[in-house]
Amino acid sequence: MPLDSVTTHCRHCGQPLLGAATERGAFCCQGCAGAYTLIHDLGLDAYYDRRPLDAAAPAATVEEGEGADPLLGLPEAVATAPDGTCLLRLSVDGLHCGACLWLIEAAVTKHHPEVQSARANLTTRCLTLRWTGAPAKAVEYARLVTGLGYRVAPFGAGGTAAVADPAAAQERALLRRMALAGFAAANVMLLSVSVWSGADAMGDATRTLLHWVSALIALPTVAIAGQPFFQSALAALRAGRTNMDVPISVGVLLTTGMSLVMTAHHGEHAYFDGAVMLLFFLLVGRYLDSRSRGRARSAAAHLLALNQAPVTVLGADGLPQILPPARVPLGATVLVAAGERIGVDGTVAEGVSDLDASLVTGETLPLAVAPGAQVFAGMINRTAPLRLTATASGEGTLLAEMVRLLEAAEQGRARHVLLADRIARAYTPVVHLTALATFLAWVFLGGAAWYQALLIAVSVLIITCPCALALAVPAVQVTASGRLMRQGILLKSASALERLAPVDTVVFDKTGTLTLGRPDLLPDPTLTAAELELAATLARASRHPLSRALARAAGPGPVADGVVEVPGGGLRWQGPDGFVRLGSRGFCGVSDAGEGQAGSERPGPELWLARCGHPPRRLRFADRPRRDAAAVVAGLKAQGYRVELLSGDRAVTAQALAADVGIDIVRADARPADKCAHLAALRAQGRRVLMVGDGLNDAAALAAADVSLSPASAVDVTQTAADVVFQGDGLAAVAETLAVARRARTLVRQNLGFTLLYNLCAVPVAIAGLATPFVAAAAMSGSSLAVMANALRLGGKKPRDGGH
Amino acid sequence: MNSLLFLIPAALLLGGLGLCAFLWAVRDGQFEDLEGSATRILYEDETPLPKRHT
């Protein structure tokens, strides 16, 4: 890193220096300074040379919560082997380059000889640790990693952290089958080419020998590599449906069977090459599909795992105890530290604080609570520690009620039938009827012997075996989801792309979706620089969102000494000119009628600054829209989407924001059930609705819409409900997702059209009885490759315009 | 055509060796983290990079 950037950018995370950087050396925050010291003490400074220049280290944040440290729950996630080895898999957030892998692995193993292996995986963002000793050591290792600036959580959302993922095992099995099919396809093709090229010169005995060798390779391959298709086809037939795997299985089995009969009778044509090559291509498609889907899923699960925090319960013996939220007994006393998310429903027993309830109610204003007040799981405690009496946990919470509402809404969503399955439903009977008609026509009209007619009919089935058709959709989906994933957009549901393409209405939630979900100081021309600076001097000492907004607005500067934070009130400071107070209206001694100007203006969070000898000053805040919200909304409208705002907030606030970003259709004061009803009404009008939301109050609405997006900052329930989760600060992901979905639909249609064309050309050849193995193999692989190449066009291109 | 009698087994044997090597690699977890492996080869574990003079 060049010298000049060292002085203006944080030495650890590379962010431009703001705030009280002078006191801390060249670091943006305490966390980064700590991480730098730790790395230096471990002798791992090479990290700073090794990391790519564009990828800075994750900005380390200092966790100040004294209550439930999420890491304390880790020993429960440790699996102990019979020989005393402990195994722990951790999700690591912020892992993005090889230098991170090296840093984490080196840091954990450096002074810990008991650690047998530490292996970080860049693809799954997972760190696998093996050590001998007590499971409780897990906390120590995790602290080390968090000290470096990464966030960790047990890998996998459930308690099955140490057990290998079944989806990963399935993927490996698929890869092994693919390898086998590839081997077989290459070798059988080797033999087939010699049969084709030497067709005239080769004696019958030699040809039969080559056919037998082919059979020897092909039969076990079909038996092993074909299993996924046979199983799926059987399951579909048992359920009285057909899917794409039915014609595939029929085709493969018929081809193999007929070739075997031919070989046994010293026949001229054997189609073993076609059968194994078909399997190979299909397995390639299926493996890629599973890989991209699995990665998106694991990334989504990874995001969820980071948000799951255990709850500190004060036991009967007075000792704090860490429990998963669902296991908290009713009536138990729960400790909630400042800055922590509340895990249960309850009433405040002790303490005064401000809660950020935006995720539950959609309100941006912090909610002041005092003993007796009702609080809900999902709210974030801002200013002071609280003791709660749990009134509901697990299934009884408001959160669980939301989940039930969500499930009800999901059942209401018409089951989307995948395009490929719909085609298979129509395709299968047509193909099989064609084959039957061919057979009958050759026997009765053509006067052929029945076995000859049967051979021709089977060749019709072989040539129509939907290799390209089965690849047409997954190939496009793989490239589309890969392209979206590179931009931090995770497709969670397989059918999301198909449901996104016909969308014509986009409904946004307000708080946290269109806005950043955090307040910013509104510009006020009457506020002098001195007043702002004084307020900021106090505010820098506090972690309250309004204080932080104030500090952000004022920029770097000194911090006042001895600031007292009064929970539920504000900040008090004994300055050189007497007491200075910064806080709520009541805290600063301003009567409600004191300033008549309040009524007409836009309501929003506010702070008052009160000093001796000066009239109190009001500082107003608002939740700002995301930086590209207006541009994205304008872009969507230009493309003909109907854009709506659906908010649980008050009408004035919602309308003001809608005007800012250019949305005309606003519905405010909507409770979760109202949101569902509104979406249902839109769908009843024949509209295809995309819902974008992040709050708990949106979860049901997300499930009620045709398709849904949610930012990665959303609560876990909402992310579960959403079809697509996007990371990052911007809303451009919404436009990009829609654009990619539409493009994918075009490509899928092209692929299907091409496949149809291919079949229209190939089937008459087969019906005429001219389909030799060479024709079948060439047509089959040719069409598959064409379909794949067409799909790849989606991935190669740069993001069109919506990227940034 | 007698050469076929040993050429075909030889071809299959060589192909089979490749297949076995691949299956072993899959079992060994070498396909778990392709991105990580791509960057890992750049670092020598024991000898840190020489410090850059700034």
C-alpha cells in the first residue's frame, strides 16, 4: 500500500479516515486498531501485502454488548469424535480473498499447537477447525477470528453444525456419476467412431466384438449414472404425473436395451454411444444446476446463521445462562444488553431504554420503553440494558404468529409449475404417440416385418429423447443465477426466475427497503456551525442511532469528556459554560406547546439541544432513501412497471418519501394483514406482483406476492420468505434481477424453439428409418452443445447498466 | 485386427486410471473450494512475503 494512502485511509480496513482518527493513529475505529495490533502481534503483517488492492479488510467493529455474547453458545455446536478430537464448522462473514484464508488459518494455528487443522473455504465461507482438548476452546478460537474483524456463527442454521450438509453429499455423488458417464462416453465413442469409419472394411466379428466392449462399458454406466433420472421418473409416475425424466429414462433404457439385442444378434447398429453421451450431457447440466443452487442456498443460510443469537436468561440461582430463544421458559428474567436484539416477547421488568422497532412495526422512530412496557422479539435494544420478564417464547411470540401468517399466505400462492415440467407434460405423450404411429404405419402401410418396424419406432424415441430440451432451461438458469450471484443477488427458489419474468408491478416496503433504515440529520439553515459542533461533541460519545447520525453529519471532531447517557432521555454534559443537554423534548425541558412550529411540518425523529442562556434548538432527522432509490424507481417506471409503496408507517411520512423517490401510488398505515390483502387484490386484477420488503411485518406480504425480494439486512423470517435475497446498499439489484429474469426468459424461449426445430428436422429422418447411430449421436450432441452455448451468452456479458 | 485385443484393454486401463484419479480427488474434497485453491497457491505457508518498503 503506498504511503499516502496509509495516512488518509485506515491502516486495517482501508476506509477513508473520519472521526477522531488523530487519537488512534491511522485507524478508522477502535475495532480496526485492535485487529491491526492482533495481526501484528501474531507476526502476520504479510496479510496487508497479500490482499488484493481492491478488496479491503472487513471493517472491524467493537462489540460492546455485555449481555449474551453469541459466541458463548459455540461449544454446543462442537462435535467431539471418539478419539477426543473436536470439530467445529464456523460461518465466517467477510471472507473474500486468499489473504483472508491465509490470515485466519495462520492466526488460529499460530500459538495453538493443539489445533490439528484449520481450513477455510472461500466458496462456502466456512472455517473447519479440528483440535484436541475441551470443546470450550471453541470460544477462544472464535474470539480470535472476530478480533481480526470477521463475524462468525456456527455453520448451518440448525444445530447440525458439525454434520456434513446432505446437499453437498448429493452434489458429490452427482459429480462422481458425471465423471463415470464422461469416461464411458469418451471410450464408447472411441469404439463407435472406429465402427463408423470402418463400416465397409470391418468384418462382422470385429464389429460385434467392438459392440460387446461398448456394451460392457455402457451397461454399468447406465445402471449407475442413470439412477437420478430413473428415480425421479419413477417417483413422478407413481404420483401419476410425468416430468422430463420420464422420456429421458424411457429413451436411455430403450436405447440400451435395443442396442443389446442388436449386439446379441450381430446387428449392424448399436446406440450405446448415444445413451451414455446423453447421460453425460444431462449430468453436466444437473451438476451445474445443483452447484449454483447449492451455493446460493448456503450463502443465504450463512446470512441467517449470523443473525441468530442466543438469549441470556437469569437463572433461579441468580447466574446468567445462555439459552436458544425457543427454550426460554415463560416468566423467566431475560437480560438484554444495549445494542442487542431481543429474542423473546415480554414486558420490561427493569430499565429504561430506546428500542429500534423498525423491523417489527415498520416505524422509524425509536420507541422509548420503561418498566411495564410490552416488547417483542426482533426489536433491537439501543441505549441501556434491560431486564425483561418473558411472556412468550418460541411458538407463542408475535414473530411466530407472523410466521404462521406467512405460511398461510404461501399456501394461497398457486403452485407454480416449472416451465420444463409443463413442456414435459405435453411432450411425452406426443413423442410416444408418434413412435406408436410410426410402428403401425410401417407394419400396415409399409409392409415391414414387425421387428423392423419396432426398431424404427424405437429409433424415433431415441432421436426425440429430450436431451437438449432437458438442458434448455437449467443451462440458462445456471448462467443467470451465476451472474446474479456475482453481484450479491442470491436466487433461493428454483422457480424464482420464471416467476420474475412476467412481473408488471413492483411493490416496495418503506423502512429499510427504499430507505436505509437509519436516520440522517436534515439540513437546517438556521442551525449555526457552532451549535452543530457542540451537539456533535456530545453525540460522538453515544451509540444511539440519532447520535450517530449527528456525528456523521458533523464529521470528524473531538469527543466531550464525561458525557452521561440517560436512557430514554438523552445525553447530559457538564461543559465549561454549564450543563448541556441533548435529547428528547421532555428531557431538555421543552414544553409541548413551547414552539408552535411543530404541527405543520413533516414529523420525524428529533433531538433538542438545551444550554444555559440559549433557547433550545431542535435538530430534525429523517430516514433517507437509499442513494439510488430514485434512479431505480425512475428506471422501473420507464420500463413500464407499475411501482407502488406499501408501508406500515404513517401516511405523511410514507407520502413524503414517495414524493422523494418518485412513486405515485402510496398505501400507508398498512398492517401485515392489510398488506397481504392489498397484494391479493392486485393479483386479482391480473397483475403479476413483485414485493420488495425487509421487515417482519412484510414477511407475509412477501409470501403473498407472485415473487419477492428482500435485502440481506432483513430479519431472518423475511429472508426465509423471500425468493431472492440481495446484498449491498443499493436498490439496483431489483432492476438487475428483473432484467436478468427477462433476458433468461428470452434465452429459454430461443432454446426451446431451437430444440423444437431440431426435433422437427430429426423426427422425419427417424420415421423414414434412416437414423443410424452416427446420425443420432451427431444430432444429439450437436443440439445439446448449441443449447448450452446459447445459455452462456447470458453469463459472459457485463451487467448492462443497472449494476452501478 | 489382433492388435485390438491388447489396444482396447490398454485404452480402457488408461481411461480407468484417469477416472479413479478423478474419483479420488472428489473424495478427497479437492473440488470443494475451487476459488480458495486458486488463490492459495500464491502463498508459501512458511516464508512470509518480504516486507514492502514504504
